[in-house]
Amino acid sequence: MLSTLTLDLPGGGYPIHIGPGLLEEGRLLAQPVVSLRAAIITNTVVAPLYLEPLKRALSAYDPVVVILEDGEAQKALATIDTIVGTLLAARCDRETTLFALGGGVVGDITGFTAAVYQRGVPFVQVPTTLLAQVDSSVGGKTGVNHALGKNMIGSFYQPRAVVIDTTTLASLPDRELSAGLAEVIKYGAIGDALFLAWLEDHMEALRARDEDALRFAIETSCRSKARVVAADEREAGSRALLNFGHTFGHAIEAGVGYGRWLHGEAVAAGMVMAARLSQRLGLIPEADVRRLTRLIAAAGLPVRPPELATERFLALMAVDKKAQGGLLRLVLLRALGEAFLTGDVPPEELAALLAA
């Protein structure tokens, strides 16, 4: 059964299609194509599983295919150069539609390539991981990493459509599924206490890949993100709340080396750290910290960060994109289901948290 949400934006919105078997829906996938050319960007893990169905769906558009190596290390400017070279060699013009077939890394790379290739070409997100389906494919954040920080080179560039084929989750490794659940939990923690309670009751079903439970979680997450992005497309205000746990998480990813911890794993530990900091500041009770920690652990995710020196952690957090005027801004909790952004965290409390 197909469900379609719409992300409404001043410059024009786009559909988010959710349902099983959508990779076989040629008409649906072809709707955003604006010319006679298409290109598919994917990787060595996803290509053997889902490239052929997408190629069949786009056969009328003579798709160029770029297959990248797997992993976070591909989020680099050198990868963009490789893709652009392939597109130019195939004489892809500025109306060629790019399709991102894969997880968050492929989606971010493809979106950034689309933003800069010949000053902007259309692209479509076809996410195949839970994390990409509920978070990174929606909202138009694109980019690559720098050695000093995650996603430091990029742009806001919206897709023409997001096509979420839920059957792709059947092939997702358990670790990747858990990583995606971190972003699902985030939506409940920052703004939907009822959804958070639903997740507590259905976490076992989600990890067992119950189709109805996963579909509800995906639709609820996408609806939440679409609502936030529609109100603040370029993260001037409320959209920053979607980064709950991410300032800590990005520091973890950079600190241990990109790819050693999955993004969702780092965000999971980061959410616990943000909750603990909220408790230290007298904003939430210890019981709320324990409740969120239990839910994250039940999702099969880490609840403690790796061993990083406090000074190293602080240095990595200092280059976070939300920092303004030299001040670090963090997303904290007033309650489970109510988050806020602040730049008024006492340095000694942050240092004490990191040293704990």
C-alpha cells in the first residue's frame, strides 16, 4: 500500500512516497525526471541488491551508473570529483536527473553532486537504509566530511522526490537497523512524547522487522521531519532541534575515525549524553534519563561514548556547525518530548559530563 506525504516549501515542495515494492514502480520513479537522461549513484553493497530493478524502472532514460565503494570514507570531495568526471564523460547535461540509491552516505554525496554539477541538476532520493528513510533523505541537507568535522562542506539542496521502498529493509544488517532506530527515537525525544511511549511498547517488533511497526515508525518520523523542515528549511531556528545528540555524536565519529562507529550509534550515545547534561542542569529528573537510556539500549545501541580525552572531545565539538560567535550551542531537554536549543551551558558542567 502506497502512502504519500508532502513536504511543503516556499520554493516548491515534493512528495515522500512510502510503501513496499516501490523500486518496481517505473511510473512513480520516472515522475521527477525532467529530460531524457538519468544517472544512478549507488555503492558496492546496494548495487547487487537493488540496482537492476531501478535500472529497469528508468530504462527509458538510458541511466548512467556510478558505483562507489561502501562506507563513510566516501563522503569526501574526491568522490564528488569522480562522479562529476563520469557524468561529464557520459555527456550528462544540466537537466539530467540523479538518483541516490543507498543509505545516508550515498544520499548526501548524490545530493551535493546534484547541487554543484553544472550549477544544479534535479535529483531523487531512493533510500535503502532505515536511517536514510527516516532522516537523511528528507530535508535537503547534502554534503561531505572534512578531517576536522562531519558534513562541513555541503549545501541545502532539496530533492524532487523521496521514494522509500520499505522492502529494502529486509536485507539490512541488524546493526544498520539499530542505527536507524536512533533517529526514530530522536523524533519522540524532541517533540512527541506519545510516539516515544509507542516506541517503548513496540521496540521488540521494530527490531524483529514487523512490517506494520516499521511502516508506522517511518511515516511518523517522515511526517515529523517534514513539518520541522517546512517551518525552517535552512536551520535558522527550530530545525536545529533535529540535531539532538548530534553535536556529541559528530564528535564521536570524528574522534574515533569515520566509519568505526555508525552515525546512528554515535547519535544514540550522544542523546544519552545530552539527556545527562540536561539532568545535571536541573532540567529533567534522573528517571527521564534512565527511561531514554533503557529505550536506546533496547534498540541495540550504545549508551556510553568511546574513550576520548575531554580536551579532544571539546575541540571536536567546537567546530560544530551550530556554534555561533565562538559559543557552543546544544540541544537539551526540558522533558521527554520537549527539546530546546541553548548556548548557555556552563563550561564546567560540560567538562564534568565528558570526564564522567
